[in-house]
Amino acid sequence: MEVFPGKILIVDDEPDIVEFISYNLKNKGYLIAAAKDGVEAIRKAKDFRPDLILLDIMMPNKDGMETIRELRNMHEFDDTVIIFLTALNDEKYEIEGLKIGADDYISKPIKPELLATRIGSALRRFRKDDEQEQKQIFGDLEINKTKFTVSYKGQEILLAKKEFELLSLLASKPGRVFLRNEILQRVWGTDVIVGDRTIDVHIRKIRQKAGIDLITTVKGVGYKFEMA
Amino acid sequence: MEVFPGKILIVDDEPDIVEFISYNLKNKGYLIAAAKDGVEAIRKAKDFRPDLILLDIMMPNKDGMETIRELRNMHEFDDTVIIFLTALNDEKYEIEGLKIGADDYISKPIKPELLATRIGSALRRFRKDDEQEQKQIFGDLEINKTKFTVSYKGQEILLAKKEFELLSLLASKPGRVFLRNEILQRVWGTDVIVGDRTIDVHIRKIRQKAGIDLITTVKGVGYKFEMA
DNA sequence: ACTTATCTTAACAATTCCGTAATACGGCGT
DNA sequence: ACGCCGTATTACGGAATTGTTAAGATAAGT
């Protein structure tokens, strides 16, 4: 009888709270990772790929709001549920947080039962189910995020990580043009600074490996995914 | 020819109760092991590989709930039946325990007849019985969880325990990428901390022993099981 | 206690990936 | 046609990740 409800990243600067939450969620069978501030949170999120992030609002070194904004900018976390933790009834943050992309909030002090319930329902609501694999299909092209593969007419195309992420972003909204700027922020993150030509090079590699032209250049604007 | 009914691990901090249960179950032909707390329980479970664990909820040094969670996180015990023992009508724990992966519960004080009945039916209900071995087959490859063996084209491949567990985890969802992080937690457990290269070394050994490449590296992400 | 197998670590090698820079190409306006 | 601007292409070196090996530590078997 296998039970594997999901992976959760806890972000709070107070070790006691992390410990407390961690203990309670481990008992429910979740896999847990923890971070003490926003910067570490983003690093660990990339590594751990949690299904859900529990994020404290008040933190040193990049606060909760800023962290949510940044995560939500990164395509990589489009399907990650974010729940933030506020001091009791701090409505200002509550509304604000939900606006910028959090899915729910929980007020401190934290009651274990409530916490588990909210997390459970949030995961159910957003269907973060480990069983079913996440894939997108466009005609003969298939992008499978669970297996990290792309295939065209059954033939597998081997992409490197950045290439995969880039294609995956563009394909998330077929036909829509992504600005170079947007691509940079969503694939590379806000902090990382890379030159403009870097995108071209990755696009080039995708085109080359794929054989067919999946990506259309919109000069002066950006790129879009489009099947031939 | 007598049917071998199974191996049971009893976990309780009160020696009298252990003795009492043990006596009754031995009479039914079960093989018995015992542990006095959660920590010892996990150690002995790894060793003894019980078909069923009888677990007291109230214990020092890692309580029953925490122990269940830990066992359930470890891929190794996916097929072990867990029954926990509560004080009479402690509904809170009953519901809780079932949610996090226990298969049944029994209230104290324990009546020998009831105990035997429940254990018998739990084993019948959940156990993939000894006759029918549990195995996964992929083309020419066969992974047998009952016999702890792997064979390729009828030829047996001898893997050590960690190697087997690692392969077994990856093969549980063919094609799916497992992050290094996740592998660590699910094969080694939540507490244990081992270096990153450890995984590589085990992967190496599996590849070496198997001869064929069963495992594909996804650079920067993790590993996946995939037949050539 | 001795022997053997298994697990982990550490150091080094090999590989792959990524970003940059240099250059080529192509459209567009003048 | 020429220059300008933005993109395409290519090759290279550093960085990051994984592969490999051997040796020490731990556990298991006799």
C-alpha cells in the first residue's frame, strides 16, 4: 500500500517554526525540504521541485512577497502551489499575496490540523497528482514534463535542460509571442544575467535537434511556438 | 503441508504486552520479532522484513505516527501491512493513522481471538501472498521483489540491497525522472545524510552488473529507468 | 575473531552544458 | 546600393555535473 502525497518546501527564518511544521507534515507522509529565506527558497525550489511551497511573508534577505513574485515569474513553477504564512489577520498581506500569485494563505499561529487540511485541499484542487504524468501534445509533437522528453512522431529528441525549459515555456501557450525579456526572466530567473545572444543559441539548438521548425522568430519582438 | 502464515513485527514499549501478543501469535504459527520503540522498529523492520507490523501509537523515542510515516516514505515497505494499536476508542488516532498509511487498527485492551482474526484478514486482504511472487517485467528484464532478484534473459543479476532498492524505485515508474533529492529521501530515508556521489556509485554498479543500460541519466535533473 | 561483502567517501577524470564573442546573414529605410 | 539593426550561426573555454576508481568504514556471515 503505497502512499506518496507530495513534496513540500517550507520557507521560514525561524527554525522552531520550520521544525514544527516539518514534523507535522512528515507525519502525513510528505517529503520535506526547508529554506530560511527567499534566496535559499528559490535555490532549493529549483533543486527539490516541490509540489507545494509554504512561504513565510516576513523574512530577511528577500521577503515572502518578493519571493512569490519571482517564483511566479519563472515558468518552472507554473504548477507549484504556493501557500503563504501571515501573522494573524494581517489582511493587507493576505489580499496582496493572493493577487500576486499565491494560491492560499494560513495565519499564524499554526494549527497542525488546519495546516494539513489546507495543504491537502490545495493539492487536490490544483490536481498535483504524482500518478498522472504531465504532458502536452501538439499533433505529432509530445512534450512530457514527467519524463523530461520531447518526441516528434514517436522519435525522441534529446534536449538539454535549458533547451527543454525554453521549448516548454514557448509551447505552454502556442502561438503567443514571448518577448526576449520575458523569456530571460521566466527561464533564467530574475537574478541571473545573461546576454541576449544566449537565447538565440538555445533556440538554434532546439531547431537543429528537432529537425522541423517548431519556433518562429518575430523580429524585434521575440519568439513563438508554432507547429508547421 | 502446513502453510507458512507470515512474519510479524511487534512494536510496543511495554514488555508485558509484547510478551502477551508474541505468545498468542507464535501459537498460530507466525514468526515474531519485537521492538520497543520507533527507532528500533525501523531498524528491525529492515532486518526482519515482516509481512505485517503491529505498532503501538504511544511510545517513547519516535512515536507510532512518526514511525508509520517514515516506513511509508521508504519504498522498501510499500507492501508491508501496518496495523496500529490504540487505547480504546481513540478515534483521533484511528482516523489519523489510517490516513497516513496504516491498513487497520486494533484497540487495547487486546483480545487474543480478535487479534488473530484481524491479522489474518489483513494479511489476506493486503498481502500479495507468498505463492504469487511480485514481479515487474520489462521485456527481457525481470525484477522480483519477493525473491530480491533481477534477471535479464533468464540470467540472474546479483544486486546488493541498496542497488536493488534503487533500481526497484526507478523501475516502479518507468520513464519517470526521479530527482537526486527524491532518490535520497526515498531509498535512504529522511534522516540519513549521504553525499551526492553515493547515488552515482550505486548507479554505476547496477549498470556494470546488468551489462545493459537500464538507467538513463538526465543531466541536471536526475535518473530514470528506461529499457534500451 | 576472521573473512567477506556492502556501503560510503573522496579524489580525479570525463563529459556535457552553457554563455560569450566573433562573424555572417537578411530585411528595411534612405 | 549602402548602412543599420536585429537575428543566425559557429566555435571555443569555463563551469557544472556526472562517471570512475580505489580505499576506508561498516556490517554480515562463518
